[in-house]
Amino acid sequence: MAIRFLVDFMLGKLARELRMLGFDTVYLNNEDITNQSIFSLLNRAKQEGRILLTRNHKLIGYAEIFFIKSEKVSAQVKEVLEGFKLYSALKPFSRCLRCNELLMVVKKTEVKGKVPFYIYQTKEEFAYCSKCDKFYWRGSHLKNMQERLKEILENS
């Protein structure tokens, strides 16, 4: 079974990076945390088979918790990858960065009229998030994400 994460509001950028790397990562914003007790968060993690990633010192010592020490996102990612030995499990760009849903590869003909005309004319590969109704393609932002991925892998 693949590892799954529940990430608290202190680690929003980490949640996005883990999704970029292909890990099932639910992000809890501040409102989600406020409306739930610590015990309900721990219970949710346990029920969903997730590990809660946090920087909250009050949660140290609980079995379902992985405490993140670093304040820097790149170091946080490395803590998780090394802590759970996940380098071989990377599936970059396979999840929606917004909602965590697995992306589906779609044919170019399926995106006609649903992406900007220039994008349709110049790109060949597309992915789709059925939950967000969002299309992804290899755009200029991909270069930055690939550089972050390269940095993570080079220093592992």
C-alpha cells in the first residue's frame, strides 16, 4: 500500500511539493484545524491510513505523527523522502496540485475549446483533474518544478 499523508496548515508548501512528487497528500488549512481537535486529527489520520506531518510541538510522541524539523521547504521534502525511504516511489506530476486527485492523461482532441487556443496549437500532451475540472500541460511553470525535483534528487 502506498504511503499517504495528512499535512497541517503549517506545511502548505510541503503539501504542494509532495503532490508534485506524486504522493497522496491531504492538506488541512487553518480553518480545518480550528474546527477539529488534536484527537480528531489523529483519528482522521488513523482512519484514512495517513501519517500526519506537522511542525506542532504539542503533537510530538503520537504514533501517527511525523514531526518536520526544518523550516525550509526543500529540507522538509528531504526529511519526508528520507524518513520514509520514498525516493523509489516518486511519480512526479501525477496528481493535481490543488486537490490531490490523480491526473488522467487525455488526448489532445479532448481539450479543444477547453484550453487557450495558443496552448491547444502548441502543446501535444495534456492531463486532466476530474475533481477540479482543470487541465494541465507542459508550460513554463514546469521548468521550475523540474528544477526543484532535480535539486531534491541530486542531494539525496
